[in-house]
Amino acid sequence: MITEAKKDVIKATIPVLEAHGTEITTTFYQNMFKAHPELLNIFNQTNQKVGNQPKALAMTVLAAAKHIDNLEAIVPHVVGIAHKHRALEIKPEHYPIVGKHLLEGIQEVLGDQATPEIIDAWGDYYNQIAQVFIDVEQDMYQSAAWDGFRPFTVKKKEFMTPDIVRFTVDSDEVDKSFTAGQYITVKVKPADYPYEALRHYSICSNKTVDGITFAVKREGTDDTKGVVSNYMHDEIEVGDALFLSAPAGDFKVEDDHSELLFIAGGVGATPVMAMAEEAIAKGNDVKFLYSAINETHLPFKDQFENLEAEGADIRIKLSETEGFLNREDFAGNENREIYICGSMVFMNAMINELGEMGIDDSRIHFEPFGPKMSLQKV
Ligand code: HEM
């Protein structure tokens, strides 16, 4: 455990972390990938380019510094991150690599400001936090539905819209149980990409008779073209094998509320549709507000029809003609427990709007498709 004196040193670095956190983590990633190019097989390079992942790591380091006297406060964040780590097969032996380059990143960005005392205190604190992650992840590895990445066969490939495709994949060799709201992780090796690439996709239905379903949105154009989404759209066909790691993630319907509001945009409907199916099956009162661009870009019509038939109150708003979801749509639902999923931009907009309506943060649960800590207040 870190000493009280070293805790004071860490606390004194909070203003510097607030000012330079993302610069430190950006430098850290660049140096780490130079020294360990094999890690490019597990990190999402788009998140690096866009800067979400350096920001998420900086926010986590800041949260750890701010809550050093009460680490309990960051446990929910640790659990969410550990789910991603487990799904990506991050192992204890990776932690010293990250620790070394993180400390060197602090030194490089802060120069003389990073005294030996600061580096020493952060070294100790990093080891303490790393051990927490390693322990939590070890439990997750033990309880995962299967080990590592296992082959599944693509049973269906259905175009929901021109840019969203829904896959159904199956395997007789694994236990396909999961909690509604969780995601699977796909590992692919596109021919024109020098590394393996991993991506998380939320499971979009609890109905698994035909296999596990998830949806992939084609991302980007030209030089921003999403490596994996375009590969999945263009190259993966019915009958092909796909390697998946076991379901992970802590986005789920909490049991203590029966009046629920689900809010989703675009492909963000995926985890929320599974959660709504489960909530209805348990007898809850479900309202679902969904934002799509227009009729052409309105996916999952079959699933929305099923949800409605099962008792959900569904409102689909087409942004092109009716605008975005806003407080007028949310009015009257202030007492419901709220679950949101969508792009980072969508999440930000929804969380801000609900916050301005005076709805307490604790009642808003969300899952962005991207590093969650980059959106978190710490
Ligand atoms: C993701 C923090 C150690 C590899 C993340 C995320 C955070 C984070 C905040 C984003 C989670 C999300 O998507 O919501 C940390 C902290 C660590 C640590 C605080 C140390 C105490 C490691 C180690 C590795 C690793 C040792 C392996 C080299 C990854 C990868 C992702 C990730 C591959 C997914 C990011 C992406 O592909 O964009 N981590 N991590 N992390 N972490 Fe860690």
C-alpha cells in the first residue's frame, strides 16, 4: 500500500494532471507502440487517432489521484474497464509495460516538474492500481463463458440499412449465456491491414435459438475508413468463421426499478433492444425512444415490431424531418430509470439534455460505443 506521504505527493499532482493529462497519455501511447509494436494487434487505432483512448486513460489516472483516499469511488469505473480488458485478453504481464511507459510519459511531458519524488510516488501508486485491475480481471477470466477467442460460424448476414448489417453467429462448443446489455469481441485480420484488429459489438437480442446476433455499422470513408467495420461488411459472408471472445460488459438493467426509459440512436439500439426484451419479460414498464436519420436509415424494424408486440411503448423519431430527441420527448418520464446508448456525440447530447432537466446522474446509465471514461466526470 502507498504511504500517506506519497499520497500527498500524488494529490499535489492533480492540477498538473488536469492541465496535461491527455498530453501525457498521448505521449505514453506513442512511445509504448514504438517499443512494443505487437500491442498494435490489440489497441484500436481509430480511438488513438480520434484521441478518445488517451483521454479515457487520462481521466482514469485523474480519477485515481482525486479518489486516492477513497478508492471505493472508482470501483465501478475499474469494473467497466476490466470487462473491456478481459474481452481483449489483457494479461498481468502487460501491466509492467504500461507502467514503465506511463511514468516515462509523465517525465517527458513535465520535464523538471516531474521530480524523482513524484515519479517514485506515481510508480508505487500505479503498481497498487494495476494489482486491483489484475485481481478483478482474474475473477472475470474465471467466470467467462469461454476462454480466449473461439470460432463461430456466420449463419445470417442481414442488411438492416445500407450501412448497418446484422450478423447471427453460432457455435455448438460454447455456453452462449450472457446478460442483456453485454457485448462480444471480434478478432479479425483483414488482408490489407498489418495487424489483427479487435472490436466490441453489443449483442442485440436475448433470443439465441439461431445464435448470437450483433450489428456492425460501416464507419468512415477514404482515409478515415473503419478497418474492421468495412471488412465485416465487404468480406465476411454466411458460412465464414469468426473468432469471438466471451460476452463482457456491465451495462445492464438494475433490478430495483420497474419503470424504465431506454434511449438510443442509430446502431446504439443494439444493447438496449436486448435489455428492453429482458425487462419486458420480467414484467417491467418499458418506454423506448429511438432516433434514426430517416426511413432508409431505420434499422431493426423487425425487432422494434416485436418489442411493441411484447408491450413496449416505442417512439421512433426521424431526425431528418423531426429533429433530434430532446426534453420535449423526455417530458413525463422524469421518474423512470434511464438507459442510453449511441455514438459519443449522441451520448453527450442526451446526457446534457437530461442533466439540464434536473435528472440526477445516478439515474442515468449509459454505454457509449467508445472509451467510456472519455465522457465521465471524475
Ligand atoms: C482500454 C485504463 C492497463 C490495454 C482501457 C480504457 C481505460 C483503460 C480507461 C477504456 C475503456 C473503455 O473502452 O471504456 C487502463 C488503466 C490501466 C490499464 C488505468 C493500468 C492501471 C492496460 C494494460 C493494457 C491495456 C496493461 C495492455 C497492454 C487496453 C486496451 C484497451 C484498453 C487494448 C482498449 C482500447 C482501445 O482499443 O481503444 N484501459 N488500462 N490496458 N486498455 Fe487499459
